[in-house]
Amino acid sequence: MKIFRFISILLLISLFSPALWGQSKKDKQPREKAPLLSGVGVGIDLCGLAMKGVGARFANMEICGRVGLKEKFFPIFEIGIGDCTRNGGETTNVFSTRAPYWRIGMDYNVNKKVNGNRFLVGVRYGFTNYKYDFSAPDFEDPVYGVVSPLRLEGLKGNNQWLEFCLGFETRLWSIMRLGYNIRYKMRTLQSVSELGEPYFVPGFGKNDNSCFGGSVYLTFDIGKTANLKGQKSLFGKRKKKEETKNKEQNAPPEDIAPRAAKRRGG
């Protein structure tokens, strides 16, 4: 969770950084309009991989695919694997599960400019079928001295939930994009074993009526929107030659004429 908080703070700071905005105040050139099918994107959640890499108690590792329409609507499909091994501390009880999950939904870009940055609001509907295990130390009967193990394996459950998302995404370089979102998750349906409820639900998080989550996506966007002239990447800079050429093209004729005369030696 410390890594997730660190990444969250870092990206929130970068959200308000002027360096992210690909357009200066002086640049008032008209922007290109996004086509109906503006692109197709495939992404991976870096946060889930990082949590798994450092041995967190639970992690949701996922990828997504989406379609861009008019640079405004982004139907999206997410699929992943939720993994959890939870030790009960003093009781030494152990809960474990590992299962796939799916989400389907849509994002809407509220940024009116086609400049490489997207402010996204969205909704998802998630669902998963999974199995989970409980185990506890052997129990010794105080009267008869009989030792009885407690092993509950293969308990079945399924969950469905609704997610409300708020995020920001920017263009890093070429077709690479980096995005961050936070999510409020609300459970809509749950079916679990009578022997006990799970501690963790794949794709949802810690089992409860609601919870918060988030993701950090590295996305590869392929399509017309990725090559629009109005967009600038986070680390990309225009060459001085291109800037000089653009200034000469937009300059009035009376400004260009003296320059041409100087070049001819007049």
C-alpha cells in the first residue's frame, strides 16, 4: 500500500504541473478535430505488478483494451487475476485465493481540447467467480486429547460490483500514454460459502459493502489520434528549425520581405 500511495502522490503532483500541458498560451493555432474512430489502446496496470513484486498481502494484476470514439468516449474491457495470501497474525489462520476477474465499462473525456491530455470520468461493472481456502492450527480436544486439523479448501464464491472512476491521462512519447485513476467500488451481489466469508475478493479488494481502489496504467494507443498535430508528448520538444519555419509561415508579408532582401545581399 505504501507503493500505491507514493505513486498516487507523485501522479497527483504531476497532474497540476504546467509541463504536462502540451500547449503554451502563445500557441493559438486551430486544433485538429478527432475522427470518429480515434484509436485503439492496450494497457497494463503498473500498480498491481509493483504490489505483487514487493510481496504485498494482495494484488490485482490486470490488462485492458479500449476503443476511442471522437476522443471523448472510450468503451473499455479489463481482465486480470486477483491474488491474496493473508496470515491472521496472532491466530496464525491463513486465507488464500487466486482467481480471474473481468470489468466492462466506459470512460468519458471532459477535456475539450485534443492536446494529448485526458480528464476521464467513467463507470465499470465487475464480476468474478473464485475459490478460496481457510486453514488454522490443529485443534486439540481438552477432554479426549484428539487432534483435529482445520482445513477448508475449495470454498466457492462469486461477486459483482459497480465502480465509479476519476482519472487523468497524458501522452508520454509517440504512442505511449501514462494514466492514473481512483475508483469507488460498491458491491451489488455476493454469494459465498456458509462456512465463512472471504477476506479478499479478486478484482474488488478487501471484502466489504464498498471500498476504494486505483490503478496506474501504461497504455499503447494506436490510431489517428496518436498522430494529431495538436498533441505534444510529456518529454518531447519541438526542434528550433521547425519553430523558425512555422514563425516565417505565419509572419505577415512585410516582415518576410526584408529578410528575403538581406539573404540576397540587398
